[in-house]
Amino acid sequence: MSSICIDGFNLALAKGSGIATYGRNLLINAREIGLGTQVLYGPAAARKASNVVNETALTDAERPPEKLNRKKKIRRFRDTYTSRFGREAHAIIPSGEVIWPSRGGGRPAADSFWAAQNLFHTANRSFAAYGKETPVTFEPSADAPRPDAMHWTATLPLYAKGVPNLYTIHDLIPLRLPHTTMDDKAVYMRLCEAVAKRADHIAVVSETTRQDVIRLLGVSEDRVTNTYQAVDLPQSLTSRSQAEVELELEGVFNLGWKDYFLHFGAIEPKKNLGRIVEAYLASGSKTPLVIIGGRAWLDEGETALLNQVKRDGGPSADRIRQYEYMPFSMLISLIRGAKATLFPSLYEGFGLPVLESMALSTAVLTSTGGSLPEVAGDAAVIVDPYDVQAMTRGIQALDADEGLRHDLQARGLIQAGKFTPAAYQARLRDLYGKVGLTLA
């Protein structure tokens, strides 16, 4: 049986991310098609003699950045300079003793782990400084076989020596919408070009991104495979009765069933929160708007109107609820109970919130941005993300027309059925077959 290893760059984030969700789902579905699974981490802690202690380093509490004295600055410079010559990862075997935090999704579905201290941060600094990728080797271990392929879940300046390297490119937003990110665009382009040249194969999550990769990076069509993503929500949450969820929403949030709009996602320019708030206020709707998302980058413009409304007070301020973070189980309840999800992003490489909402029988307003029409099909209200008036009309229609909402809910369930785990697994079989992996 062949095995794959994915990077733990996003999996290690305490609050998770869209790419972390992608990585977790990838591991689960890779197992289902008969592949062994491993994860490569880059913990801050140095390797210790104890396997258990090494495992704790993979999920340790986040700490403030340490102040660098002269000695540490010299070591950091040395590590950055030498990274391009190679790093060796050591094996960590799941002990069953370490309790991984449920907030981040629990222990990933991996048979074993690998670790190299500060791997990702050092590799990124080295590439920015010297334009060279960092090669990774895997220390021989009787307990953990080396992977047969390395699947990087993001554009990272790393590659595994001696095995096929696959890279997932979720989007090319820093190049398509440069004003929405803080990336150094020249460094980002060099990294994408290096990945495109190095990759044995590239995976993407939408046809939109596939065409972007082919066109902007000059990759031949036969080297890019669209796997989409799967929506597979825990049955323990989706099988809860409506009455139980209604009681939770009323008790925790003082919200009624199908009696509020919902927007969730990191607060950054491409999510279009500023226009969502403007359109909602212009709609005259008395239905509350619930916003869930932590500040990411360049958020000032997105929250300016919202903050002004909050400062001024009044009925509009009372109707808008904002939460920086929500536990996953409670987020599922909020999606289920929403009148509609508002997700008219400027651009998306996939748009998982649209699919999750449809799978949970909630109507959706989304946009023409990037891959969103691919995901939504004919099962959503679709607007130009720059047209606030069109967005306003969409909110008004969803607010007033129960028949429209019921129609979108029914269509949404059908559309979500196109992104099942079984469909995703078939696409993964095709992907990994292209790099010669043996599947069960």
C-alpha cells in the first residue's frame, strides 16, 4: 500500500483555516481509497528523546514571539542561510497519550507524523532572501515508513527528495486581486513559478483556478487536475433535531429559527464584508445579521461602516451581531438556523461556506466572483460582488419570499450532492494514479 504525506503548515494553526479543513478532509478521504497517511510539521520546539514530548510539540499552546538576543539572531540567520541545502525530518508515532484540542479539529487522520524544527517559517524566509526552495528528507525509522509521495496543501517553498511532489494551488488571488492581500507580489510570483516548475503534478479545487494556473503560470493542461472539495459534515451535528437546535439558538443567542442572516469567514478584503453591511442596511430588513469572523488583514476598510454604525448606536446597531470566533459545533447550528447565508466574495478559489450552507438546507446569496458560480450552480441568488444595489435586492428577496428560500434550499441539497466524499475520492484516485501511487 502506498502512503502520502501532507504538510501541517495550516493544520498547526490553533483556530484552523480553510486550508486546514482541506488538509483534514484530504487525509480522511485518502485513507478511504486505501492510502497510508502522514503529516509533516514544523514545530517551534527542538527534537527531544521522548516520542510523547515530541508529539506534544505538534499541538502545544501558542506563545508570544520570543525576543531575539544576539545569539538567537545569529542562529536564525544561519538556519535561514542553510535551509536551501536541506532539512531532515524525524518520525513521531501517535502515542495515544496526547489529547489533541478539539477546537483545532482534533488529531488528524494520520498513521504517523514527521517533524523538523521551524521548517515552514525558515523555508519561507530562505526563499524570500535567496530564491531557493528547501529540500526535505525523511530520517529512516523502523516505526514510520517514508512516504511514497508528498502532497503540499499550499504553495510552499519546499519539496521532498526522492518522491513525487504534488502541490495544491487553491487560488492565485495575490495576482488576480493584488489589492486584497499583503503578499510581496514579486516573491509570490517567483514562488508560484518555482512550484509550477518543480511539481510532478498540481491539484486545484475549481475549474476557475485550473484555468488561472494554466494561463498565468504557463502549466500544461495535463499537469493540472481539478479535484474540487467534498462537504462531509459530522453526523453527530447534522442529525440533531430542529427542536434541539432551535433551543440552542434561542438560549445562547436569542435568535429565532430561520430568522437571521449569516455571514462567516475571516475579515479581509476579498470576503466583501463592507458591501455586505452596506447592502444589508440599505435593504431596510429588520431580520438580524450575524457576522462571524476574526480580523485577518487589511480589514479597516471592510469594518469601517460596521464600526460607525456600532458607535452611533440605534436600531441598526442592535440588529447586527458580530462574533470573532465560534466553535465548530455552534457554527453548524447557526448555519442550520439561518434564513440565508450571505457570501458574495470578490473572488474565491472554491467557496466552502456556500457548499456547507446548501448541505445544511440554508438558502445562499453569493456572487460571480471566481469559482463561486461553479459551486453554487443554479441553487443560489448570484450577484455582481461590486454591485451593492443588486446585493440589496437579493437580501430583500430572500427576506420576504419564503417560496424562494424553500426553492433554493431544495436546489441546494441537490447541488451539494455533487460534492460528496464518494465523488471526491474518485477524483483523488485519478490524481494519485497520475504520479504512480498504488491504491488498495
